Amino acid sequence: MSAVLRPNETTQRDALSGAVAELLWKCGGKSGAVVAIPGVGRVFDPPPKFNIDGVTEKLHLFHCKKEDEIKSCMKKHISYFLQEKAGGLMCLLYSIVLSRGIENLRVDMQDMENTPLIDMEDEITLCLSNLMLTGYATPYLHNGTLARGANELGDEQVGITERNDIGFLIWEKDEETTSSLNLGSRFKTPFLPIWV
């Protein structure tokens, strides 16, 4: 029992690489995924107004078309996501966005399509958290589709379309603000007893 509760480093790495592979596969609509990892040198010459960050200009992209490929690729390259100064979080974000695809993100984000996925306070938006949890970048938490207003026929807000493996709970400054987010039961009652 103690071995299960205290996994060794190899077991932890395998679990993490499997979880990231599953996340990217879900973001890619279960038909493909992209793994972005930095190489040694630049892969393109940055334009003059490009801010060199030491990661973006060195990214190599691995396109995986099968679930086994993404699992194998993540297992092989998980160390890039774990190194403190290798930009692992940036690589994960690039991989998530590229797996979903820019055009799919715009559609998913609906009326928030021009909103950054990370806000000015360096907090992730609902679009990014929903993308990581469900594979879709909807900015809404309600179940299914809601009409925006009585006068706006055909203009709908698409929320969480199906029950998810992992749930999501949220609390804002007060009950009224929290209630206005309209968190639906599909996030409140996940398949697994796990909530973020």
C-alpha cells in the first residue's frame, strides 16, 4: 500500500507523461495532437519586432496522428516539460494551443475570440481552463447552449456540452458573483471524483 501512496520518480514521470498525452489528445479532438519542445538552436530567423524568449524561436513540433504516438512522444520528451529553465510551461501551452488549432480556438471562444488565454494578472481564463479540462475553449460554464437574449435569435452561448471526467468548482468574491458564472451540473458531477 505504501508503494502506491509513495510512487518513485519513474512512476511519477510515467503518470505525468500519460496525463499530458491524454490532455493533448483531447485538445486535438481525439484525431491528432502536437508536442512542442525546444531544440538547441533557432528554427527560424525572428522578425525585428519579435521578442526573443529563448523558447519560441527554438520550438520543434511533433505531429501525432494516433493516440499511441502521442503517448510515446510524451514519454520520450517529458523531461523538457519538467526542467526548471527549459520553458516547460510554455511548451505545454504551445502544445495545447497547437493541438486544438488556432481556427478551432476562435470558434470555441465564441464572442471572446480576441481575449488572451492568460490575462494581464498572469491568470488563466475560463477559455484555457475549459480547454484543458474538456478539450474545448468555451468561455462559459453552463450546461449546453443558451440563447443570449430574447431579441438575438440564433445568437447562442455554447457551454459545457457533456459531462466530463474531471469536475470544476469555482468561488468568486461573493455568492452573487459566483452564481453569475452559472456553473452547470456537468462540471459539478464529473465521472471521476476529482475536481479542480
